[in-house]
Amino acid sequence: MINLKNLNIILTGATGVIGNSILDKLTSAGSNVLATGTNEQKLKIIKDKYKDLNVLKFDVTNHDKIEKFVEDCNKIFLGKIDVLINNAGITQDNLSIRMKDEEWKKVIDINLTSTFLITKNVIKKMLKSKNGKIINVTSIVGHTGNIGQANYSASKAGIIAMSKSLALEYGKKNITVNCVSPGFIVSDMTAKISDEHTNLMKSRISLNKFGSPEDVANSIAFLSSNLSNYITGETIHVNGGMYFS
């Protein structure tokens, strides 16, 4: 079992299906997690489930408050942030010619710009201890594109390219930056897909099945641990063979 004992980890987007699974994996491995999200009810549920969990309600769209948010996290962790996991993100799908400016801007602002600003401020803290790990959750569509998701695909591809640049910038300071790129994962969203379309999508996956949220969480736990100390600027694909890089 991966050991994350006493590591201080910030997890954004903690209240979704994948976020919940990441939270389970990190806490069971012994880490101290600070979970964030915007849904108060869901935050209360995870707070009740994990008695020692640090929870902060925070909307990553508030770019002017990100610096203070990171300061608050740093204080809670007594000046030592070991791992940042950027998992928060949204979709607003539409065909490109119908896509409104707001739909483009909102997805880019939340998925890409917010990830950059949080990472930038956390790295400032990690530089003091010359140690840290950044893990960005991207998506298969950041590599392949997808109909109706020009904004989402662009935001995820941007995170991948940004992560490579940050890995180059801060490797000498012992700060690693990597991505985990899920494919089709069992969730409330995939449950709404028709049987016909589900079978079609599975036929394009080498393993002929959708992944589980735990499959994503396992990769994130690995990248959070010292087992990944010599890996940076990389993307771990969790897609069952639907896409090979």
C-alpha cells in the first residue's frame, strides 16, 4: 500500500465522484488533506465522514482571492504544503459555431486560469522548503479533442502544456509537476449515456470497459508518494487503452 503518512495535501474539487475517490485514497494512506469545493452540503458530508479532515469552502473562479486562499491553507498546514492536486473543473459543451463567448471564457477561466493561479501561489510556498508535488487532473480530450468540447479540450490541453513548462522551471528546486488524464470513468454523467452509446464507446476502449474513480485515485496517490520522485513533466493516461500517447 502506498504510504502518504503525514503529507499535507490540498485537494480542489473534492466533492465530485472522482474527488471523493481521491479523498478516500489519500486519507486511507495517512495523509492530511485539506478538501475544497463550493457545495456546502457535500462539504459537510465529507467533513462528517472524515472527522479530522480540513475543509474550506472556496470558489476557484474568485481569482482575486486565490492568494489569500493559499495563505489560509498554508497556515492550516503550519507552513508546509507537500502536495497540490488540482481537480476542480467544469464543462459547458456546445458546437463551436454555437458556443457563446461566456461558455468559452468560463471553462478556460475555471479549468486553466484557476489551476495556474493556485499552482503559482502554492509553488511560492514550496520553494521555501525546496520540495513539493503538483498533480493536475486533465482529460483524454486534451489529447484527442471532442465534438462540442472545443473550450474544455483547449483548457485541458493548456494544463498539460503548462505542466511541462512548470516542470522545467522548478525541477531544480525539487518540485515535480505531473498530470493524470482520465478517459471514460464511471460516474453520474456516464450513467446517463444510452446503452447503445455506452457499447459504442466501450468498443473503442482496449479493455472494453469504463474505468472507476479509484483507477484515477490510484494514479494520483502514486504521484503524491515518494515512489514518483524521479517523474516530472509527464502525463499518466487512465483510459483503458482508448488512447495511447
